[in-house]
Amino acid sequence: MKLLNKALLRMSDWSRTTWCLAILMTVAFVLIGRLAQLQVFDTFDLEKKNLLQVQVDRKLQSPRGTIYDRNGKPLAMSVVTKSLYADPKMIKQSPQEIADLISPYVTMSKENIVKALQEDTAFVWLNRMMDADKSKAVQQVIKDNNIAGLNFVEESKRYYPNGVLAAQVLGFVGTDDKGLDGLEMVLDDELKGGVQQEIVATDNKGNAIFGSVLSKFLPDKGKSVTLTIDATIQFIAERALDKAMVDTGAKHASVIVMDPKNGEILAMANRPSYDPNNYNQSGEEAFKNIAVTNLYEPGSTFKPIIASAALAAGKWKLDTVYNDKGAFAANGHIIRNWNGEGYGPVRLLDILKYSINTGMAEIGTLTGADILSKYIRDYGFGSETGIELPGEGAGILYNPEDMSKLDVATMSIGQGIAVTPLQMVRAFGALSNGGAMMKPHIIKSYSNSQGDVTSTTETSVVGQPVPAETAKTIVDILEKEVSEGGGTKAMVEGYHFGGKTGTAQKLDTKHGGYLDGQYIASFIGIVAPVFKDIVSQLVRYYQMSPYVKESTPVAVKAANTLPEPKPGSDGSVTLPNFTGFTYGEVRDWLHKAGLAFKPDGTGTATSQDESSGTTVQAGTAITVHFRR
């Protein structure tokens, strides 16, 4: 009996052990099977569920491509900055306390910081692209106060190392790496880099597990662009504009420097301007690139275009004589010269050099609306130039079928039509380039992210509005405009430059007609005081030698100048000796003195009918004789 009980007891222990082992093995097999299911069969579904718990807002932009000037100087570049973010679910201090600590260093207001830190989310931005000193200060605050839930990520920020230089050309970039104006906007797709994405795991409460990066993609940066702009010439132009704004009190000003041989824009400057590094501190007026967007009546600067059309069409000749009586009648309206006087028998050289309105009205009406309109459109007026900049204006022209004699006459003196400064530069570029008109462009080449040039802008001839002989004739006349006529203030001693002055009244866009006392002064030069200021520096920059005729002695111009007019209490003026002074200098002095000007000949004054020292009454006509 005892032996039986012992046997049964041993069998019972064995069964319990067997059962325990069986249970343990079953559990192990279940766990192994479940693990295999999770690790092998359900991997895709689990990863998908996991990613649903991940914050996908952490998308950062890789650096934009650099914009260079023609000599490789960076005009716009990307720099690495720190951006501050918070995980409201991880903060331990009160939002108010954190706001008090960091508000002196971030752009967000204290009130908005508190609101952001109270949001039901695991990620909020507090300050994007901080200045280095500010981000360092916040880092120290976080360390000193053991603040949890605040951290930084690196982002690229657009930086313009030259401040306002070429601001309207370059434009600016918003905080989300979106080009908002200028070339930054036009070339946004080319300049913008790819998106850098960081996917951060979160726990079951939605708290971010910092440093646990599941994936990170860092694509190539954007393409780089090289412009035709020369930073040195751009600086010269902008400095001259700043001086002109102070000297004249003008509200707006613009300068374009273009190489007429290939259409490359070497400088394009406007005032007012702004610093694209702080674009939010300026308004829409400063953002306008008026060199390409604004329309204006060109005034007398348009006269060479009309003259070239008349010559090319055979409707006027260089030796054709016009007897100027000081008035031109058209449809019951009278067009007069700027000084109200008549010049007597004059040829085209004198008409352009002294900007005689009546003579130009005669030339224009004789040529006719149809012919003039054809040549004007051949010069590209009325259509965009196609330059790689936003907001370009097309201009406003007459329909030749609707033009009256008065319309033709006013268009011939640069009124009644509207053009852009860039269109005028393109047209005068054609005159200086033997009649061949080039397409203006401001982009020289593109490079890939490795710096290899991938494409260049080809020089493009877009028309031949007038024959080469006609173009040369007009350029020769324009040189005399600078050396002897109304453009003497643009003359640079020792160099031959051509140009045309122009003064047009501003249009009254509200009530029609023109605004009293408000003018648009312009000068178009082939190489005004601004023109002289710029060109006198450019000849040194390009190391251009002064022009000297062979076997001709170099004349040294006397340093003396005409004395300032000093009218008496009754308006009377004492005349100086005009001998040796140019036509333009004598004319300017007489008009400033309130006297009328009766020139005889052109060039340099040789004598005068009213001798020096004579006192004459205001309005008296003074006859001065000139010889070339």
C-alpha cells in the first residue's frame, strides 16, 4: 500500500511539472508568434500607426541659391540661423513665467507667448530665424532657469550683405522661404532649395521624444544666379541718386546703366529704397522698381526718336531749314518753345540741340501719324522689353488712325504718350549701336548646386528701327547737345558723350491735364548732373583714356565762371562778359537773370551786342554771337 501511494505521488509531481512546462512552452510559443507577427507580418501597419502619432510640422527649408553680381560678389545669400520652438505639453513652469524670461529676446509679444504655450499641441513656433545674439541669450535663459519644452532648430535665412544696394532688383524673401518681390520672386523655383523634413516620435500622451529622429532628408540647395549687374557701378549710381535727391528735393528718382552692345544691365537703382534685410520696416512705395514699372511722358528726350524716324523715312533732311517764329498752330492750339521765343532759320542740328518745340512739331506733322507710329513701335515703345523683372509696364501710345494734327505735334515733343525708363534706354541703346536694338537682360547665367554653370543668357537683337547711317547722324547731334546745348551740365571734360535733356509736367491723374509746378526731369545719355556724376566715375572705373584729336592743341578751359545774377530792386541786371562761355552757360545765366536770349550761331561766345557792364531791365532780349 505504501509502495502504491509513493508511486501515485511521484506520478502527480511529474504531471504537475509536465503541465507547468507545457503551459510555459505554450506561453512562449504564443509570445514568439505574436512577436513574429508584430516584427514581420504587421510591420507596415504598425509603422503607419506610429507615424500617425508624429508631428509632421517639422519641415525646414534647405538654403536658397546665392545671387551674385557679374564679378562674383554675393548680393543675396543664405545664412544659418536658429529658430525657437516649444512643446507646450512638456513645459513645467507656468507660461507666464516663461514669457517673462524670454520676451526681451523674441519678436513675439509676451501675451502671444503665453497663448502659444497654452495650446493643445506638441509643437509651436515662438521665433523664426533669430539674430545670433538673441538666440544665444535665449539659450542661456533656458540653461539658467532649467526650462523644459523649449528648443531650437537650424534654418537658413536670406541675407543681403550690401543692404539697400539693388534692393528693388533683388526683392526679398518671407519667413517661409517664399520670394515676395524682385528676382527673389521671379526666380523662386530656381533659387529655392528642397524641404528638409524631421519626423520626431511622440509618446502615448503626445509628448515629443526629443532627439529621437525617425527620418531626415536633406536635399540639395537651390541653383545660384549670376547677374549682369556690376556692384561697383551699382554703388556709384545709387550714391549719385542719393546726392540728387538731397540737391533737388525730388520724391522719386531712377538710374539705369546698360551696355548697348549686348543689352546687359550694369546698374539699376531707384529712390526711395529699402533694406531687404528689414523689408517689413518699409512700405509699398519703396518696393517699386520704377525703372521698369512706372510710366511717364518722356518730354524732350523723345525728340531724337522722332527726328530719326523723319530722317529714316526721308521726310526731313539734315540741311532742311525751318523758320522758327516761336509758335506752331495745330487744331486751334498753339505750341510754343520752352522760353517763348523764336529762333529764326534753324536746321535739325539746332532743333535738337536747343530742344525747339515748334521745329519738332513741324517735323512730326510733316512725317505723319502712320509713319511716326510705325517707327515708334519698331523702337519697342508700347510693348514690354521682356526683362527678367516683375511688373514691367508696356506704355501707352496713340492709335494712328485716331490722331489729329495736334496729337502728332504733341507726340513729337514727347507729350501725350507714356513710356518706361527702361524702354527709353533700350531705344537710345539702338541709336548708339548702329540702329541694332538689343533685348535688355539682367541675368547673366545660372549655376547648379555644385557651382557649375548650366546656362547663360544669349545676346538677342530684337530689331533695327533705323538704318546705321541715321543712327550715327542722331548720335553726332546728341554729342553736341551735351557739349554745346541744353546738356552741358552732363559734359565730362576730355570725353565725348551724347545725350538729351527732358522736362515734362506731371500728369494730373485725378482731374486730367497737368499739375502746376510738378515736373519729371530726365536725361538719357550715351556712354544732367547725375549723369556727369556717374560717368565721371565710370571712365575711371573702366580706365578710359580722354579723347584728344591728333595734331590739335589741347585747349585748357578757364576755371572762371559767370558771376551770379544780382537783380536790383527794380529787377534790372548788370551784364557780364559772355566771351569764352558756351551756348548753354550763357543761356542758363540769362534765364536765371530773367532776361531773354537771342543767340547767333553755336559753340562758344565771341561777342555780344549789349556790352558787359550794361544795366538792362528784366525781360530784355540779349543778343550773343557764337562760333564753333
